Amino acid sequence: MSKAEKIKKFRDFFQGMMESFKDQSTGYIEFETRELENVFALLIMGSFVGIPSPPTTLVIRLMPHMVREVYVMQARAADMDDIFGEITSMFDID
Amino acid sequence: MDHDDKPEVREFLIPKKKFRVIFFIGKGGVGKTTSSAATALALARMGYKTLIVSIDPAHNLGDVFMKELSDKPREIGENLYASELDMKKLITSYLKRLEESMKHMYRYLTVINLEKYFEVLSFSPGIEEYATLEAIREILNSGKDWDVIVFDTPPTGLTLRVLALPSISLIWTDKLIELRRKILERRRAISNIKGKQEFKIEGKTFVLPTEEENDEVMKELKAYRKEVESVNTMITDPDVTSVVGVMNPEMLPLYETERAYESLRKFNVPFNLIVMNKMMELQPEIPELKVKIDSQKKVLEEVDEKFKNVEVVKIPFLPREPRGFNELEVIGKYVVGMT
């Protein structure tokens, strides 16, 4: 292994470590953001699930811009049975 | 308060700012259409360019004026324009518009299978109120064309919900804006640490907006808020809007007017006048009708007691329903306060 390769590996290792730190540090916020996005989508689509919903005109106007939120909501519904899994992994419980 | 003998014109019926909006509300059959038509006519005769719009699905404004009316304002006399909004058509076209915009914009519709949701949406409660509010909003936006806009409304329930809508919509929008801010704040925090956040779906990549100015959802929320607020400012401004309650001297219309008064007060919509239609006055007294006269008296006493700061105009029971300009003008002068 040449010197340059060694340095590259070393740098990659550090970069990976930094990434992992960053991921850990934002993990909670990301989880919270997803939850909020889920709630936002749920509120907008309230009439679908039977909760009071905001003005229909507003709903229609917001929907086209809510790809992300609706996707999160759907994913949330699909992962419903594993919500504890997500929480435990966040707190490093195996 | 009884100001029947007051010679001046009622100020809350004539324009103070750019234009004046008057809603006539009340139980079915108490004479809303006649009173509103008469008032519009009297105001037009005073020189104000007046538009009277019927938003009652069961139209009879045209019958009262004895003219054919449509959803475009038609000049039916000097300074007087009238139209009957076809609410059914309006609601259908409102839904159609929604459907079209959805079909255009939801490319991802099939991805997450939302068709069913939209089917439900067109039957969602309140769609009629929203369509009515949109119609009112459009007319109010053309306010600069008129001095006075008079609305002849459907029976109380629907009208009250429509007038309450702007306030309720504002509450919703404010809550959603608050929630959206929280989401954006968190996204900002994450992208400060990890850089731009991307989101991939169906082979397309979006950058997640973190600033309010770039977030389409926030932009829509704010634009909607502005629109609703402008309507709300108008209908809660006593210098612009007046609500006239029409009733008969009977208990049931009294209860309904009371409820309307309370709920309008809650939403800060100014309620200024009660038109007491079909007042019986018998000289000499007929014993068989004494009960009727007595109950009428009782209702009037209750009105005086319950509606503080609301003027009451009494319109006598007429031998036949007033139709056409001449008969209407007499009543109109009563309401406006010229006689």
C-alpha cells in the first residue's frame, strides 16, 4: 500500500466517523421532524381518517406540494408495527 | 328600541368606506327576500349604485321584482342591479375545479393511491359552505363596482356557518403555519449539520425546503391566510358590513334570531337591525284573534329586552304580498329609515 493510499484510507475512515457522528447527532431531530411531517399530513387529510379537517379549499391547495409529507405518513403507517424497533434503535438498545 | 319615528337614514345601511355590505338573515318564510329587495330598491332610489344578490338555493328574488334574473348582475332599475346565484351550479363547478386541479397536479397520485381520498373529499362536510363563501368572496372582491351590496341569504343555519367560516379558517391556518414552522426549523437544524436534505420518490429527487420563502406549503398557507383575512376584515368591520335579522312576531323566529345574534357576536360580525315583519294591528279588537295579538306583544317585549343596541323596524301585515317596485319602495323606506 502506497503512502497516498494509506492517507486516503485514513481520510475515508475519519470521514465515515464524522458522518456517523453527524447521523447520531441529528437522529433525534430527524425522527421528530418525520413525526411532525406525519402529523401535518394527517391533519391535512383529516377527512380521510375521520378527524375534523381544515378548510377544503386549503387542503386542495396544499396537497400538490405535500409529496414528502404524504410519503412519510404512508411509510409511518406501514412501519406501525415496528415503531418500538425504531425507538429502541435510537436509544441504542439491542 | 323603536325608532320608527326617526326621520334620518340608518347609517349602518349606507356606505361609509368604499362600499356597504348588508346581509339579510332569518328563518325560512319570514320575508327575507321581500325585505332585502325593498331595502336594495330604497337605497338605489337614494342614488347608491346597488347590487342585490340572492344566494338562497330556493330563489324567489326574481319573483319579488317580477323580473327574470340570472347569475350575471342585470340592471333592473336606475342604480339597481340584481342577480340570483345558482348555488347548485356553483357547487358543481367548484368541485369540478378542484377535481381538475387535482388531476393536473397529482402526478404522484397513483404512486400512493390517493384517488379514493378525492372521491371522499367531494362529499366532505361543509363543501356547500365553502362554495358559498367563495361566491361571496368573489362578489366582495368586485366591491369597488358598487356602493351597496345586499345579500339575500338561505335560511339562518347555512348563512351563520358561512359567516363563521373565515374566523374558523383563520384558526386552522394559524395552527398549520405554526406546525409548518416547527418542521422547517428542524429541517434547517439537520441540514446545517448534514448539508442539503434530499428526498427521492419515483426516480425524482427533491431538495427539502428549509426556508419559509422556498417552501411551497408555507407559501400556500400564507396566501390563503391573506385571502381569508381580507374577507374576515370586511365582514367584521361595522363600517362595511351590517347584518339585518328578519323575523315575524312569533316565538320560533325569535329563538332563531336570538341564536343568530349570539353566534354572530361570537365571530364579531355586526348585527344592527331587526325587521319585524307581518305585524298585526287590529282596530277594533277581534276577540278570536286576541291570543295572537297577546303573543305578538310578548315577543316584542322579549325582543326589546334581549337585543340591546339593535334597532327594530316594524312592518305591518299587508293585505297582500308586496311585489313590484312601487309596493316594495314603501317597505324599503321603512327599513332604511326614511319614513
